[in-house]
Amino acid sequence: MSLIEFKDVSKLYGFGDATTLALDEVSLTIEENEFVAVMGPSGCGKSTLMNIIGLLDRPTHGDFNLKGRHVSKIRSGQRAKIRRDTVGFVFQSFNLLPRLTVLENVALPLVYKGVSVNRRNKLASAMLERIGLKDREYYYPRHLSGGQAQCAAIARALINEPSIIIADEPTGNLDSANSRLVMELLSDIHKMGNTILFVTHNPELTRYATRVVYMHDGAIIHDEQTPLGEVAATAKKIMFTVPTKTEEDDLAGVSILMKSVPDASDTEAHHAEKAQKPAAKKRKSSKPRAKRTTGAKK
Amino acid sequence: MATVSRGNVKMTIQSIRSTKWRSLLTMLGVIIGIVSVVMTVGIGEGVKREVANQVNQFGDDLITIRPGNAQQDNGKIVSNADLLFGLNSLSGLNPKDLGAVRGADHVRIASPLGVVPGTVQTSDKKLNNSLVLATNSDLPSALNRSVRYGDFFSGQDEQANFAVIGRHVAASLFDENVPLGRSFTFRGQTFVVRGMFDEFKSTPLSPAANFNNAIFIPYQVAERLTGGSTQMYSVLAKPDKPENTRATVSSINKAMLQAHGGQKDFSVLGQKEMLAASGDILSLITTMIAAIAAISLIVGGVGIMNIMLATVTERLHEIGIRKAIGATNRQILNQFMLEASILSLFGGLVGIAVSIVGVFGVRIYTDLKPVISWQAIVIATLTSLAIGIIFGTLPAIKAARKDPIEALRHE
């Protein structure tokens, strides 16, 4: 039983002519204790994927099993409870509540679990100690540096001991030193057995991941295992390219990243078919990945 | 309601405090509503107590016989007469009735009260709106009052031009504290002041029956003055023993029915009925004014709803965060309901505090003596809480139904 199982999951937004396809029949399996980096240009459906995995959103079509449980159709109250107990969210903009102290912010998920005040504060305090923010307990979020705020947010995500941590660009608002701090923390959490999914635009950060998933236009175009401590092979290719997009790229709506993914930047219509070849070579496990990749194998 | 723990209440209070001015303005509607209702009821209650005091000062066993039949339905008395002694009634009783009352079983004393119209003047002063009451020597014992200075006219001098005055007449007519032995002219005759009552407790609603402004003259003198056409507006009677009051009421009823040939065109009222009559009317007035005042409470509730709706939009991002970390719709609903309720409850409590201050103000600056009972405080508190819950529901439902992703995106 896999932790996360996506089967032909699609997500549509809007109606009629304004319909956009955020996820296009994505199939994806994530096992326990994986540390997955999700990369891709803006608007490629990364966040939608994260939201669906985190039970904030429902797929329009397809099946989604979480811990073997079919969760795409259950009631919102039940979803909230599963979200509370199994998923921890970390956001790009930290999303700490400004009127609450760090301690209260970290303890907030426990409020919704019905834990008593004293126990809440004790648990939150212990968590902050683990994170290394014990001395900032009674600070307000505005008094923390970006890195500290993100660590506090991670502490909040961890307080219910969820099996999955979903971090949507956790380092997006941080400088490199703070990014390191946050990623080291996530890495520690991973070592303790949690499954972590994070979205990033920084190829350097794939060092921390055990698996990198590339997305484009709502589909997974590439999926590779990568050893810890090394930048993923595909990501490496875009590391030292010119960081700005050319005018042509802008016109075509294709980012630098897409160019560097093998054969992915040729044409929109054929990118998936072409991506399967290099992906298949790199594949070591038998895990099903992007739907089109597995489909082509048959 | 597990989420309504101490921590949540604290969080809510923090959020209210963070927008102090706005919260205060929001509460203002409820504050004004509560103050107006509590004050109205308080003043009404105060007047009711005053009337009760005034009625009770004459003793529990006083029986009043008035012309006209006060209709009695299920214990309530609907009366179109004056609140206290029926002085405004159109028809009167006559000396025969007085005799009938006197002759009824258990009656110890019976004293008539009739108004004699006319102008009272002294050598240098003139009282146009004087209240001259014709009565007999039994009045002091019927009213449970003895004359403070001088004497009341006794049986022998009921033919003589003697007068006994109320406390305020001394000041308005004679500029003297104790004007015993002074005289005045009334209907061409000279009267000598023989005694003066001490101050009667008065009520603002019944100035016509205010004995402090009255001049009492013997009934027989009044008959002489008016040529025997003095009408009795009421007869006051007392039983031989206080515990016989009810029996006396029925025996007077019987005697009067006999005297009136079986026609019930009079009423015999014990103190309880007197109070009920005045209390019912006062309650009616108070309820009506309070109902009008309660409209402002509804306006206050709408104000809370308005602000809560604005708050929901303003805090959309927060709602998104809370949902993302596992708050159920129900828990978000509870949070906003709690906030509206606390806001409204605070408004109610402030309103009660303002009312208490207001009552002191009214007591100091007017003759009214409003009272705030603990029942009024409890009801006001519960009402304000209920308003918060009622008007907080719609915004709370709106907040709870927000889509978490959209809410998170909102900054």
C-alpha cells in the first residue's frame, strides 16, 4: 500500500471556454519516507497537485488514495480531520497568524483537535525546542526573521505528527542562508521517517530530495530518483544556464526549465511522448509514474 | 462546541481588542438598545413600586369603594378611572351608600371623599388649582395617618368651618411651615386651619390624588356649601380586624348591591385589586415603550452582522490558513459565532453598566426612582447574547463555507 496514489487525476477550473486544465490525467505514486521535490514553471499545476494531496482541493476526475483510503469523494468535515491528522502544510509566505504568538501559532492545529490549553502549550513548547526556537516562544511572527518564521511554520505543520509534510515553495521568500536553514530542518524531519513533498524553483535544493518530479502544463513529464546530497541530474542542466528567459521563450510561454528537460521543449503537443525515452532510461524502480509514461510501456 | 475552550475565548478577545474602535462602534448599537430597554423597564418598575408604596402607606386593609364597575377578567382589572381613588369618575356615590358601607358587617370605619370645586384664597394669595376634599373625622384612621400638627376635626365640629391641610399647601398658600390658626376663604366662607398632615408619599403618575396638595373640610360643611350636591368620588373603609379584609369586601359588596337595587354600578376594591389595576396599566405602558426600545436592539444586531460580514472578507486569508491546518467548517463557524456573541455580550454588559449609571442620574435629577432588578440584568445579558448568536449566524456560515484555496490566495 502506497502512501499517496494518484490514478488519472484531472483538475479543471472554470466553465465553458474559460476552462483551464490544471492537472491532466496525472498518475503518481509516492511511498512512505520519500522526499519529493516538485519542479516546473509557474502555472504548471504544482500547487494544484499539492492542494489535492493535502486534501484542500478535490480532483475533478480520477482516483486519489491516501494511505489506501479513497479520499476524493468524502465529506469536507472528514477531509478536514484527515488533513489535520495526516498532512502538515508549509507555505511560501509562512502564513503564521500575526495576532498570535509563535507558541500559539504552533499550537493552533491542536486547538482543532480539542487538546486542552495546558497540554497544547506543552506540546508546542516541546516542538519549538526541537526546532530550536524555544527562546522565541512569546515573540509575535513579525519579530522573527524569515527563516525563523518558516521554521515556526514547520513546527506548526509538525505538531500533529503528520505522515506527510507538504511545502509549497518553502524557501521562495528566503535568502540562501535561511533557505539552507529551512531545508536542513525539513531534511532532519525526513530522516525521522516523514514523507515530504516540496515545490521549488531552485535546482540546487534538489540535493535534499530523494526524488524529483517535473511538471509541465498539468502533466508529469519527468520523474527521477536522485541520491541524497546531489543535485538531480536533470535539474543540474539548468543550474548554470542564463537565469533570464529570452524573448522567444516568453512568446512561446516556455521557461528555461522546460528547455533543459530532455526533448521537452520541442512542441507542446509531443512533449510527453518524447519525454518518455530519457525517463525510461533513468527509471530504476518499477513505480508507476506519469500516466503517459506507463501507458506507452504497454 | 469543543473548540469553545478557554484558549479560543482568549483568541477571540484578542481579535476584538486588536480592532478596538471598530468593536466599540459595533457594540454601540447593542449598548444603546440595552440601555433604552433597561432604563425604560427600570423607570416603569420604579413607578410601579412608588404606586405600591403610596397605596401601601394607607395599610393593607384599606378598602376603596368607587362608583362605576371595574371589569374584572381573570384577576385583571381594567379600569378607566383614576389610578388611585377614582376621582375622575363621572358619576358619584351618595350619603346613602356611605350608610350602607358603614352598616355592612365587619366595617369599623367608613370615610367619604368628595371633591369640592372652587378657589381658595387668603388675603394676599389665591390658589386656582386647589384640591378641596370633603370628608369626615374617620379619614386619619382610614389612611393610617394621624395629623402631625394640630387636630383633625372630630365628630362635634363637623359642622364648623375647620380645615386640615396637606404639607405642600402650607408652603403654597401661607408661606409658613405650620400655619395653624391661619384662615382662608373658600366659596365665600372663612375656614380656619386646624391641623396639618405630615408629608404623604407621592407618585408622579397620580398628582390629582396627591394629598399633600389637598385641603380637607368636613363633609357636612361641603354639603352646605354646594347645597347638598357634593358627590362622593370614593368611600374608604377599614375592617374591624385586618384578617377580615376579604370578608369585609364581600359584605360591603352585598350591602351596596342591596342599596343599589341589585345594580352593580360600583366597585369594592381591596389593596390588592388597587395595585393590580395600577400595576396592569403601568405594565402595559412599560411593555409598549420597551418594545419600541427593543427595535434599537435589532438595529444593533444588524450592525454586528454587518461588521462580521466585513470581518469575514477581511480575514479570508486567516480562514484559509485555519482550514489548511485542519479546521473543519463547523470549527470556523463556531469561531465567528463566538466572536459575534462575545462582541454582543460585551455590548450588553456595557449597556447594563451605563444603565446603572443612568439610573443614578435619573434618581438625582428627577423625581423618578427607577430600579434595575437582577432579573432585568439577567434578561439583558441573555438577550444580548442571543442577538450575537442570531445575527452572527449568517456571517459565520459564510466564513465556514469559504473554499480554503481561494481563501488562502486572498491577501
